[in-house]
Amino acid sequence: MAEAKQGSESHGTESQGTESQGSESHGTASQGTASQGTASQGSESHQAVRKHFLAEIATAPDLATLESLRVAALGTSGEITALLRGLRDLPRESRKEAGQALNSLKGEVEAALAEAKARLGAVANQAALQAERLDPTLPVDGLEVGHMHPTYRVMEEIISIFGGLGFEFVEGPDIDSTWNCFTALNIPAWHPARQEMDTFYIGTKETEEAEATKQQAKSENKTGDKTEDKTGNKADNKAQPKEVPDTERLVLRTHTSTAQVRTMLAAPPPYRVMTAGRAYRSDSDATHTPMFHQLEALVIDRDIHMGHLRGTIEMFLREFFEIDDLPVRFRASHFPFTEPSAEVDIGCRRTAERLEVGRFEDGEWLEILGSGMTHPAVLQNCGVDPDKWQGFAWGIGLERLAMLKYGAPDLRSFMEGDLDWLRRYGFVPLARASQIWGE
Amino acid sequence: MRFTLSWLEEHIEWHDEPKQGRAAARPDAQAVAETLDKIGLEVKALEAPDAALEAFSLGRIVEATQHPNADRLRVCKVEVAKGGKPHLKGKGGKTEIVQVVCGAPNAKTGLTGVFAPPGTWIPGTDVHLKPAEIRGVESCGMLLSERELGISDEHEGIIALDDSLKVGTAYLEATGQDETTFTLGITPNRGDCFAVRGIARELAAAGYGVVRPLPPYNPPTTGKSPLAWQCTLSKSDLHLAPAVRGRYFSIEQNATSPEWLRRRLAVAGTKVISPLVDLTNYFTFDLGRPLHVFDADKLTGAMTIRRARKGESVLALDEVEYQLTPADIVIADGKNGERAIAIAGVMGGLETGVTAETKNVFLEAAFFDHESVAFSGRRHGIDSEARRRFERGIDPQSLIWGERLAAGMILRLCGGTASAVTGYGTPAKTRPAIALPDNAVHRVSGAKIPLRRQRQHLEALGFTVSENKKAKKLSCRPPTWRGDITRKECLVEEILRIEGYDCIKGTALPPSTSDNQKHLHATRQAVPETTRQAARVRALACLRGLDEHLGYSFVSEARARLFLQDGQTLTRVLNPISTDLSVMRPSVLASLIPAAARNLAQGAGRVAQFELGPTYRGGKAQDQEMRFAVIRAGLAAPRSWREDERQADIFDTKGDALAVLAALGAPTDGLRTIALTPDSDSNSSSGSNFPVCPGWLHSGRAGALVLGKSVLALFGEIHPSHAKSLGLRSRAAVAEVYLEAVPPRRKNKSRVEAAPDNRLQPVVRDFAFVADKSLEAETLLRSIAGAAREEIVSVRLFDIYEGKELGADKSSFAVEVLFRPHGRAYTEADLEALSKTITDKVQKATGAVLR
């Protein structure tokens, strides 16, 4: 089809050319002299001319050669023009027949010229374009985007999962009161958990003014809890009159649960919230950094029970790890702020080099998060009536999730900002739609 | 908490069927571990016996003679298991005599040692044993030292074991190491499980058998105790030490503890000291009953319980002198109790401790307030076994039975006589009953557990339960050892954990009962604007080629001070983990710059990093502030075949700041750039009180982006003299954006006005203005744009030229101005007139003239 069309197009241009050529030859014809030949002689020489020009045209190497052939055949003093001019000298009876033959010869040559011109023109065009050739394989710039930190990536992933379930995302400050961090959460001053958490204390203005030295900081930290000891209260205050009451002391939150407390204090139930952010514990080794990130969820409503806790966590873990048959186990545990409490384990496989999450024939259990039904004392402390409202809470470490899902091996690397590490374990933005980028 | 199944057997009789089964064999350790995990007693470790020591058994030297050819060697005839293989456990078997050449000085007739037959591997020396000829005498096997066994460095002599042990018994069996050892992590609420008996009780409730009753025991007594207890605590303090018991003993020996006790303590992981100390430790691990023994001959006056006095100190058993405060409760002696001899519930004193020579003993069994013990222990940093149990709560009744059983054991191990018991106070016999509504378990768990079964679980745990059918509830009285059970939720937890959490089925969340539409349909709205802003900024920054950093919130004091701004106070962590992490960062740059510097130092040719995170103006919760910071150093972009190399500069980070501000919804058209100058007097732009250049920025290369009077961002180059202290080896451009200074986006203002209908072709004209070098570009550009505000669409600076022909203090600014006509197309005359207006106005306003 394409070829046929091309052919008809070249014929079109050719006929135009013929016309103008024709008028030109007519104009010059009157000036020409008569040829001497006869019709029979003529037909023989016609054949030779035809053969000569068609062969030359077919093998013309370029447009210039072609043009000189055109002039030689059809120009004012071209051979075919001369033959046409010679018609006048023929007797009238043979003139018609010879004229027809000559015109057919002229048409044939013109067609051949047009065809050759189109063909050679295309070649010339191509050559001109090739002269401008660029190497399209050259590399481009602008693809070098930066990488997102895996901790925030994981945070966005989880916010997306729970945002879809109607969980509201709330935020809380890193520096908070001891009351919000411990007392409200049913961790009284004497509680062993209070020591296990290795709390960082924040200097107040008074301590700053007093040029608090490190030593002082140490001794304050050690004795700090005692004012809540109701029995020792008086004696202590006498001994150290300037001490700040324990519940007002400021700490770097040891968990993001402070945001739960703030949420409950700020508005009446029901609650269906999640929070995420920085948490701090005075701990530093291969598996602990003094700062890390947690994500927590809190659901308080009229009839929320542990089945909902289990359902929500199972859904979340399977969704997050993208493993539909991920084994999830709940087992009894204890946290001061939940009762009943449950540790949640997921299926995994350990080899010398790696820890893989999933369902395996020779699988083991891996502790992944702590959860439970919010302790009635916590609800009471936050002004929620535990006889009317109940629900659950759970919390998880974001770095750990990132390590498990994406294989980043060393917790400490998360805070070092090493570019090689980030380019290996970080993420290109927009690679996955996120619920929280929307308007 | 460490123990073995055979230790558990002291307290549990295994049954094959849950609750009512028949006696059964010892269960599989792995299965027991799984059960413990499920019911809330987390198994931290399960250690199987050391397989490398399995081939060794006990051998006894029946005859030791001098080696004929070596002074230091002996030729021993040793009775060992026939064939060298250890006898099966508890079975016994035949023995034979073999000849062993031995160099140990203690290789004497009658010694019971550890025999390694030929063909075994010696772990301590990594030798495969073969029959050998030593100086012409055949030797067939070896008697091992501790070093050869790989258990210590001791190699002076061969191991000498208790002579009462049977020849041929496996070494691991004889020393109690033939069993799997459990290590549990006990949660803070379960003081009762800091005892092997407590764990046995849990396993019994979980269906493994029944708990053996404690033997009722009252030791034979001979008269009153010469030492008596007295309490000088005030009435309001009496709850701190409500009851105590004691007994006086005259003993025959306190030299060595029996093998079974030593083995148990080895399992528990504590040192063997003397029978008196060992048995008190054993009571602590076995029954959760802390006790203390004093050398009665070192005591005078009455045993007194009182508050410590100010300035008082006690030298404790760990040989540390502790300074006491009146918050501490102490045990004291002397006429008026003037000498403190123990910190109550935490640790005893060194001076009054028992020794191998002790003849008379005073046994203390007390009940102290858990909070008081917790605070004392924490204050002095003593984490003793006694404190751990007291602060988590012990069974008050153990005061009575524990003291009696201990008295019996003292008489058994040390001989001698005991006095009558002395003491004061009566420990609580019962705990208050708690009502459990019959629907409580279902309401909390969603699981259906028959009431009869709930009752069974509680009773198996030692609760006294009665049913009130009319009131539809169970009345549950917790046992005395469960001080942690205080409300119905505790009962629900007990029932659920014994039933197993597998009874709880995953259920989808029901719709919220909130009448707030936001909660009902919350998806995107659920995420607050600040969080979404942060996500947008992160994505934007990455697309601009910046890598994200996440830095610590705390930095060194020097760094914090460097970046401290007006209105910020230095906020210390009082107990920092290191001085590098001791002050809350006042700026994200304080932690971002060192991270970038590390990357540069590690050979990164270009660094472009950002962090979006909190900063702290002060030490209060509300002092936290979100900021975005960026640093660029080295090449502006990776080397490319298309473009020339260029170093990153402050205009790159100014661009970052502007892009971030745009993403935050700041009105970027209204933003002005202010050049920061070293001192406030010569503020070049408007004389208003905009910030001067902070010390950490290059004062000739720093600017602020301001909206009205508020500063939204700072940008500039790091001051060369601070670059070094921040670890930077090259110039670096930075910017910091103050997210909270950005005015919030107005809601419902997003409609855009349509363009006029008859859009006419815009026209471009280029201008070149020659101005003083001191003229700020923004002043010039604003002046151009303002000259024909209606018609000028945009003004774009595309070239800056400096040259001799202009004069040394002049610059030429080439500007492309885009005009859009209104109503009708421009004529050449219109454009001439426009150009003249612009040049006139600009010259008047700035002094810049058309070139």
C-alpha cells in the first residue's frame, strides 16, 4: 500500500512538471529549424533515443546528473525536443502517427525522470538528516534524585494503612512531663519499669541558672523519684528543699504513648488515633540507640475488645510485610499501661547471615510488638470512665520494622547519615503512592 | 530466673492430663518452654547440656604409686565404668580397673575424679585422647583438671569430687549439668514467679500437674532468743516494716554446703559461700523468700528497725560503704539501735555477716514495704536478689512458713540448736475478694469461655472462688502471694492467659461510635496538615536531588551554643549518654552539618543532604519547633557532559528554601530577600530590625527570606572559621526553613481567576542597566517590575557584566522583560513609551541607567 501510494504521488508531481516543460517547449518550438528525416527513419532513431535515455536515467547517480540528462533530452536543444520540432517537416498524413509516437516517447522519458528525481531526492534528504545525527544513547541528567530515609518511609507506609481505616494521626512533643510519660500511664515512681526505661531528664531553667554540673545531674537523677514516696516526703524536702516535684520534672519521652495521654486529656472519647515520632532511652549498644522512633495506635470506644486488637494487628502486620499468610502469635505479657497485655510474635527464619520474616517450614517466632487493653487506671487518669469505655493500644519500633522489611542490618546506621547507606536502604520519592501526600 | 525441670519437681507432681490426670514422667523441656512463653513467663534462654562433656564419667583412684621412670608422675589404678562409657542415668552398672599415668600432685588413693576414656576429645586442650605409653608405662585414659574440661583455668591438680558419688556416673549427671536450664524474664508484676515454686504453680495451672504442699514444720526449740526485735518506726511509718521474725541458733559448723545445694545454686547462677549464706540464697530462689543471717556474736543490744539517720552509713556485703538518708529503712543493733547493720530488704552489712567460724546465728525474716525497698535500692544503685523480690511484692505469709522452714534447714545443715521465734506484727492472711461479672471475660476478649472453666483456671492459680448466681458474678479471693491482683481486669487477664490467647479470634474493627464526621469518613483528613506538609517537603527535597538525613535531637554543648539564636535557651539533658549528645539541638544544622562533613571526609565529591525534624528553643513541651535544613557542598550537580562543572553555592540552597516554602504554601511572590550584614546599624535594605548575620554564617554571603516582618528562612555559606570545628574541609552552603513561621494556608481560597478573553501576544524586550555594585539586584528587579505593574508579566535577570569600560564600582544587569498588552496590540510607539517609563522610573528609584 505504502509503495503504491508513493508511486501515485510521484506521478502527480511528474505530470505538473510535464505541463510546464510542455509549455516551454511549445514556446521555443517556433524558433527551431526543420529536421530532415523520414517517419520510418524516425521510428528507428526514436527507439535508440528511448533506450539511451531510459538507461541513463535509471543509472543516474545523483540529482545533478539527472538534470543534465533532462536538458539533453527535453531541454531547448535536447534530442527529443529536436525530434518534436522535426515533425513539422513531415508530410501531413504521417505527421499524426509520428507525433503520437514522439509524444509517447517524451512522456515515457519524463516519467522516468520524475521517478528518478523522487528516488534521488529521498536519498539526498536522508543524507542531510544523517549529517545532523545525535547519539541518543548519551546519558541524561536530572534522574539523580535524593533518597528518603527508611524510617520516615516506614512511617508513611503505616500511616497510609491506618489512615484508610479511619485512624486519626496525632502528634506530641519530645519533651514532656513525668506525669504524662509515666504517672498517667500507671507507672508510679517506685515501679521497676521506671528504672528499666532509663529516662533522660531535661534541665529546667533553675538548674541551668545554677550551672548544673554533670555530677549534680547524676545525683538529681538518682534521688529524683523520691518525692513521690509519700512516706519519705517530709524528710526529703527538708534535706533537699529545692527539688522539683517529680510529676513536674521534664523528660525526653521514653515512648510515644505520651501522645495517647495528651489525646485523651484533650477531648472526650471515642478515640481512634495513631501517633509516631521520636522516643529516647538512655541506652546505647549494637541493638539500642539513645533515640529511636515509635508508632502507636489507640482505639477506645464502647465495645472494643481484644478480638479487635488481634484483628487489627494481624491485618496491619500482613499488610505491612506484604505477606498474606504471615503467622502471627499473641501471648500473655505484662505492661503497666495495659491489662490484659499481649506480646505479638511473627513467623521468621534465622540463618547465620539474615533474619527473614514470613511463613517457613522450619520457622521460629520473633517478638515484634507490645499491645493490650488499655488499663482502666490509665483511662481514669486521663479522665475517661473505664466502666463506659474500653479499648486497646499497641506500639512498635519503626527502625526495627525497617530493618525487618528492608534488611538494613545495623540500627546505629539509621542516625549516621552515611550516603552509601542511605542510597542502599533509602527510597526514591513518589515510587509508591502515599495517602499522606494528597491535598 | 534460672532453674531446671528437676528443681521444679520439688514443687510439682507431673500429671499426664490437665488438672485431673495421673502421675506422669517428666515432660519435654521444649514443650514446657512453649507453655511458659504462652502464659506470660517469657523464656529468654533454654540451654541444653554441654555435649562435649557427655563422654566423661566419674572414676576413683584405688591405688596410686610412684612412676618408675619419672619423679613427678604417678601410676594410678582407677576404677571406672566398664568400657569407659558412662552409666545410664540412675541405672548404675559394672566397673573395671584401668591404669592411668597422672602428673597431678593431688592424684592420691581414694580421690574421685573425672575420667576421660581413650577416643574422647578433651575440650580444654583440643586433644583427641589415645592409649599411650608414658615413659615406658601404659596409660589408658586421663583424669581431668578443670582447665582440661574447659570450665576454668585451674590446672594445679585434677578435679576432686564428693567421695559419696558413684563410680561410672556421668560427670554431667553427678554435677547437675545434665539437664536443660531455663532462663526466664520475669515481668515486674510477678514477684511470685521470682521463685521456682511460683513457676511450678503456673505450670500446674497450665495443666502440667499439681503443686506439692509445703511441709508443715516447726523446729524443736530450746528457750527464748537472747536477741529480740524492736521497732522504733512511728505509727505512720509502721507500714514500711509491718512484721518481722527472727530466731537464734547455736550451730556446729558453717564450712561446706552439701552437693545438692551447691548444684542448685550453680543452676541459679550464684556463688557458693557457706551453708548459712547458701541456704538463705536458696530460699530466695526456691521460695521467693529473702532471708538474712547475722553472726549473733557480733550483735549487741536489740535488733531494731528504724529510719536511717542523716549522715549515717553502712558497709554492705558488697564491701561498698553506702551513705544513708532518712528515706532508708535500716536494721540496727546496739542498746538504742545506734548502729545500722543492714539496709532493709536490699543488703546486709559486712561487719555482722557470718563466716566459716560463726558459732551463733541470728536469722532475720522480714516484711518490708515494696515502694520503700524499691527507692532504697535505686538510690544506692543496688540490684540485689532480695530487693528484686521485695519491690515486686512477696507473699506476706512466707514470713511465717519461710522462717520455720529455714530454721529447719539451718539445723539440718549446720547442726546445733534453735531458740523460740521472736518478732512482731502479723502478716495478712487473706486478700480482699474481687467480683468478676460473668460477662467480664467476654466483654474484654470477645472470647466465650464457660464460667466453670474460668473458675477452674483461677482455682488452679490458688484463688478462692465462689459463685453468686443471682448477681451473675464470681467472687474471687486472690492468694496471699498475688499482690498484683487488684481489680477485675487482673482476673480477666489470669483467665485468658491460662486459657491461652489463641481463644481470642481476630475481628474487624466496628465503625466508630463517634458522631464526628471526620472520624467516620476519615481517610486523608485523618492526617493533620503538618504531617502532610512534612511528607510533601520530603518528596520535594528528594526530587531536588537532596538525600534525607535523620539526626539525633541532642548534640554537643559547643555545637548547640554555636547555633543558639535570640529567644532560645540552652536545653540540657541532665543525664546524657555522652557529652556529644548532651544538649537539645536549637537548629537542625547542628546535627546535619557534621553528618555532611563525615560524608565529605569519606570521599564524597559532592554532598546534598537535608533533614526535616524538630528543634528545641527551650526545655518545655511547647518549645519544640519543626525546621527544614539543607546543606550542599562540593559540585552543585554531578559532573555532566552537557554542562560545565560548578560548585554549589548559596543560590542553590536559597532555591531549596524557596521551593520548600512554596511546597508549604507560603506566598512566594510576597517574599523578600534580605542580605544579612555583620552588625545591625548598617542594615542595608530597609533599616528595619531584621536579624543580623548569625556567627556561624559567612557575613558576606548570607541572606534571609522574609514575609512582612517574619523571617521564614535563613541561607548562606558556613563561616570559614567555624567550618573547621564542624568538621567541614570545604565551603558549604546551607539554609534553614522555619516551618512554623509560614502562615497557614487559608481554607476555601483556592479558586483561580480566569484569564481575560482576548489574549494578545506578549512582547519581549531586553534592557541592560548599569548600576553601582552596591545596588542589590532585588531592589533593581522590583523597581523594574513596579514601573509598569499592569503590563509587565515577568522580569528575568539573565546576565551580569562587570568591565573596565563600566567603571570599577559598576555592574551591568541584563534583564528580559515580558509585556502583555491589554485591549489592543502594542505599536512600536507604545513600546518606546513603556521602555522610557521604565528607564526613567528605575533611574529615579535606584540610580541605575540604561546602558
